[in-house]
Amino acid sequence: MRRWPCGGCRRLRVVGRVAEAALLCSPPVDPRLRAERERFIEAARKADDDAALYALKVEFLGKKGSLSKLRSVMRDLSPAERKAFGRDFNTVKDEIEALIDARRKELAKRRRAEELARWEDVSVVLDPVPRGALHIVTQTWRRLERVFENMGFTVHDGPHVEHGKTNFDDLNIPPDHPARDMQDTFFVVPPTDDGWERVLRTHTSPVQIRTMLAGPPPVRVVALGQVYRRDDDATHTPMFHQIEGLYVDRDVSMADLKATLYHFVSAVFETDLDVRFRPSFFPFVEPGAEFDVRCPFCKGDGCSVCKRTGWIELGGSGMVHPAVFEAVGYDPEEVSGWAFGFGIDRMAMLLHGVSDLRLLFDGDQRFLEQFPC
Ligand code: DAH
């Protein structure tokens, strides 16, 4: 029959706590063993590291340890007393060993917990779900918006299904102009109640008209968005993206236009880049000009992107035509203004080194994943 309700050291290993173990076990009968055991329990409570535990072990169980020394008292005992003392002696010795072991494990566990609290576990997979990113056209769109907003422009929008008058006539594009040809325009049926054709807007320029009709000058806006044309080949898609800029006030000149374009391309490409005008024709501006930017890749030396010309064509621009001012009720004698427009997709391709426009709209995950934002 076991004398100790805890089953001796076996129970102690499970409990693993000096204080609890001391309460659970009934002490040995011999007062010297009892005192030794209590002294150990008290000392073990204070031992806070491995070195202290080792010192305790030596102090009690070492060859010259205090418990070991008690063995000698057996010489003076009767055989029956010696047997009982011997059994208790062994139990206390086992108990001390078990307590030291349990305490050591407890300390190691505490150390590990402290370490874990201090260091990040880099092997933990925190976000196993692949993260999405904005499409490069959206990234470019937002970048342009930011640049123009910083220059004092307001962002405006207009409908994609546009009135034929706003898309064409008010912009001085007469009915026989090639841009109104069936080849280019998506017509929406039915026409408006008053017989006007309804179209998918072929450019963002009608937002100029809507902005000026909405209020008096001065006006300083940009409009970004989808536009639609019946075109589909390596360099054209039926839907693409444009940005339109419009500035109207007193004494606005072509010099303001050039300075604005210069600031905008330098901000977008994050380096100073020249801009040049080439005379061109657009019905809604006079004079009209296409504008080019110094190739940001070769800085004008000539490379494959600029086709060895040192310049990259960006878009169209010019001074707002008096006929456009008249269409919106502005007095061309009082105000002047300029406008520009260009493709956002082409800008995205330039910024990210993409060579084929169609890649932007194929939705191929392998392509899109290359441009995290
Ligand atoms: N709307 C023209 C197009 O779609 C682009 C453009 C050219 C816009 C000249 C302008 C401009 O504002 O002045 O090709």
C-alpha cells in the first residue's frame, strides 16, 4: 500500500508545481526527513533558473548533500525502523528529483513563451489568399487624375451614351465629317425623341460641352473615361480610354497649354521632359496641334519605343474654336481657352513597357499579375 495519496513522485511529475506538490503529498514520518523535504520545497520555490536548480540538486542530493548525509542515521535504527526510514528516504529523494525536473521544464516553457512574445514567427503564413491589384489602366487613370488635381483641375464625367449634338455638332463636327461615319461610330437606337442620333461617345470631348453649358467661365477641368469606336486591330480596340482637358478664362494662350502639358508629362514620368507641337486639324480647335513628348526612355537619342525619332506622339490639342464657344453661349470675344485629349491606354503602355494594346483588355491573369500596385 502506498503511504502517499499522490502516489509519490509520479503524481508530482504530473502536477509540475512545487507548491501544489508539497500540499498534495503527505510528509514522511521521520522529523529529519520531513524537515529536509520542507527545506527543499521552500528553496525550490526561489530557484528561478537552471543554474539555481542544479545548485539545489547538489545541495540536497550530491554526495555530500544534506539529504545524502541523512542516510548515515540508519546505522542507529532498529531493523523495522530502518526499513521504514529507508522507504521514506527513497521517496523524498525521488520527490526532490521529480520536482527539480518539473521545475526545469516549467522554466523552459516560460522562457519559450517569452521568446515567442518577443519575436515574430516568419514561417507563419498570414495571408494565403492571393492579393489582387488595380489594372494598369486604372492605375494610370488615377495617376493622371492626381497630377491634374494637383495643378488645380477638377475632374468631371459625362454619359457614355451621348447625344449626337453634344458628341459632334456642338464640337463643330458637321454632319458630313468623317468622324460621324458609320465606320467609326456606334449608333444607339432608338434616336432621341426630337430625332437626334444617339451614340456611344466616340471621345471625351463632349464633356467640354457639358461643362461649359453647366456654368460660366472660368473653367479648368479634366474628364477621364471610356470611349467607343468601331475599330479592332493590333493598335485599336472598340472600347478604350481617353482624358480630355479644358481651360477657359480671359487671355488664355497656347503658351499656357504648352506649360501645362510640360508640367503634366514631367510629373507623370517623374523626370523633366520637353513637349513639342505639330500643326494639325481638329474641328473643335483653331489652331490645332498634335503634341509629342521627348522619349522618356532614351531622352531623345532614339530607341525602339520612339521608333528612333526621340519623340513620342501623345495626343491632340489646340485653342477652343469660336464656334464651340458659341454653341455653349460663351462669348469668344471675351474668353479664350484651350483643350487637349489623349489616350490613357497608350500612356499606361508607355509607363509599363507594354507593346500590344490588346494585352490590356484580354484579361489574362498572367499578364495582369505583373503589375501589382
Ligand atoms: N477628341 C480627339 C480625339 O478623340 C482628341 C482631341 C484632339 C481632343 C484635340 C482635344 C483636342 O481636346 O483639342 O481624337
